[in-house]
Amino acid sequence: MQEFATPTRPPTRRGPFFEIVLLAVFVLCGLLLGNLVGLIAAMPLTGGDFTVLQRILNNTQEHGKGQLILLILQAAAASFAFIFAPLLYLQLIERRSLGDLSPNRSIWAMPALLTVLLVIAFMPFNALLIEWNRNIDLPTIFDGLEGWAKTKESALEELTKKLTQFSSVPALLGGLLVIALIPAIGEELVFRGLIQPKIYKMSRNVHVAVWLTGFIFSFIHLQFYGLIPRMLLGVLFGYLYAWSGNLWYSILGHFINNGFTLIMYYLHQRQSVNINIEDTASVPWGISLAFMAVSAFLLISLKTYFSKTRVSSV
């Protein structure tokens, strides 16, 4: 296992925990600004009437531009919170650039291909975990928490349906930009590029850094009934970054996970494929476990490939 190596930068008295808190402040401010920018950008689509905008957001399917407005709001919020704000933090607070997060600047075709195959192979196994996590029943003492979690899950599922009902290829491409590319870049920048190395500095243990960052990454989505599967995806991306020393491999993996799922949604809606990727209960145990073995083989292959390059990750 290769360790994280912090790039050379001016000495500072700030500890990694305080830096994480500062980063969180930047992200929250970016989220607030992004929501404001999104609302301003969406207003022309409603004739400048905020009341109309509220009505559309409450019932997007009855308005021809409802989905477009949702995508604009989502793109603005995610871009400002997870891309612009963290980059500003990196520049103003840490006095570093995006390139400093990838001490290994090289991107090779073979590990990129293996990353794509790994993420796709992991999906059937993860479907088993999704189904298990979705059906967890909490003890009676946690009835209040369970009720809140189920309500939150239903609301997010409804939002996902509104965002992913694409009527054309151009609409799908817009969805890939907003739902796949922007989150892949932004979330990997924040969690793998910035938070994971700071946790490593505190723990001095790569596994602690990868797994704890994976948990934070999943927890921040506030979806209890998807906590474990999303955490394992975060762990997967975390090891890709730790082994490769290049943030773009974890970004690629994140994009493939979101993008492939979105394309499969679209193809199923168009009745071009019979596979419903949302139906995790339909994946047989045998197939899930077989793909788990394939995923393990690909993960070991990637670790071996990156270890030969002797690259340290940030």
C-alpha cells in the first residue's frame, strides 16, 4: 500500500482538522451562492415570476420546462459548492492549485480501461448491498429516525425520477453533464482530493483515511437506505486515488458509475433494453457474487499496476 505524500507548500500552523472545517465553510457558502445563481438563471424560463417558479418546482411534470429548471438549479448548486468553492479554498487557504492534488500527472490507457471495467463490474454486487440496505428495519427506539430517513429517501427518489425522465438524446446529454460529470469532478475534488489526505495526516493510516472519507462521502448525501453501498463506492474511488496518485482516475470511476446508470435508465425508458437498473431485487445472488469476484480481480490488477509505477498519492 502506498502512502499519501503531501506536496511541498508553505508551512502553516493550521491542523488538518481545522482545514476540513474551513473547507466545509467554503462548500456551504458555495452552496448558498449556487442556489442563488441557479434561481436567477432559471427566472427567464418563468417570465421572471418567482411564484411561477415555485409552482413549477412543486409539479415539474406539468410544465414543459420543469426538468430543465431542475437541472439548472442542480448544476449551479453542485458547481459552486463542490467545484468553484473548493478551488477557491485551495487557492486562498492552502496556496495550491488543482494540479498539486495529482503528484502523478500521467494518465495511462490500461488503468483507465480497468477502472471503467471495475466500476461496471461492481454494480451487480453493489445491487445486492443496495437491496439489503434498503430493507433494514431499525429497532423501535429509532422509529423517529427511521421515519425521517424513509421520508427523505422518498423525496430524493421522486427528485431523481424528475431529473432522469429524458425525452431525447440532447436532454440525456444535459443530464450526463449535470448528474454525472459535475458531481464526479466536484465530489472527488472535495472528498478524495482534499478531505482524504487530511484524514491521512491525522491518522497516518491509508485505510483509515480511505474508509472514513468513504463514510463521510456517503453520510453527507443524507440517504440512510443507501449509506453502505455509496460508502463502498467512495472507498473504491479512495483506493484508486491512493494507489494512482492521480485524482482523474477516481473522477473517471465516479463519472462512469453515474453516467452508465443514467444511460441505462434512458435506454430502459425508451424500451431499448429490458434491464431495469433500478430493480436491484432482480439481480440473483449468484451473479452478484460472481461480479464481486471479478471486481476483486480488477481491483488487485489496478493495485499491482500502480505499485509498479511507484507513485505516491496526495
